[in-house]
Amino acid sequence: MTGRMLDSFSVKIPLVIGAFFLITSTISFTIFQRYLSVFLIAALYVIYMIGFSFVFNNSLTYALQKLPLKLISDGNAVFNTLQQYAGSLGTSVASALLANGIGTDGKQSNYTGSRHIFILNFISCAIVVILIFSIQRKKNKYN
């Protein structure tokens, strides 16, 4: 579905829709952290992954379309490498933030560390949204 949107419209439409889902889910995680249940976590995670699939797949396709044909395989390899690196770096940072909240009260420390992770995730998604809105439309020779 997102690929058809990319082909039918422009890259910006699916990216903006995905950004809406990403921001909605991350701000909801941050605001409703104290009230999270298994059902609410699952629902917000589904919303997050919908946004992620809109943004990641279409940004990968858009970026690879900008490369010359002979460099597309190299571009795909760079994307896969950076995805693995970013995933491991994100896991390390999240673990450090969670461990930083450790105190004498285990429940409060988990809350504090988790809150920092949710805020960092929201800031990361906000940066993605800013980058999405900075994408310029390609000017043709008649504009």
C-alpha cells in the first residue's frame, strides 16, 4: 500500500502520513507511560510500526532512486549496514538510560529510565519529521 502511494503521488505523502503515526505513538507512550497496560503497549506499538513502515520503506526507495543504476546495490548495502548499526546503537543508549534510573526503589527507577527512553524516542521521531518536511520537490525545467 505504501509503495503504491509512493508511485501514485510523491514521496512526501506517505512520509507525512508515517510521520503522523510516529509522532502520535511516541507522544502517547510518553504521556500515558504511567497508565500503560499490555493492551495499550501493543496498540501504541502497532501505530508506531505502521508509521515506521510508511517512513522507512519509502525513504529507502526514494534514496535508492536517486542513485545511478550501477550504485544501487552499494546503496542498498550501505542502508542495511546503517540500519544494523543504528539498531545496536539505539539498544545500547536505551539500556544505558534505563540503567541510569536504578536506585533503591526498583519501580520508580524503571519509571524514570523508561521515561527518558520514551522522550529520546520522541526526539528522534521529531528529527525525522523535520527531515521529512525539508525534502524539496524536484523542480522541472518549466518552474
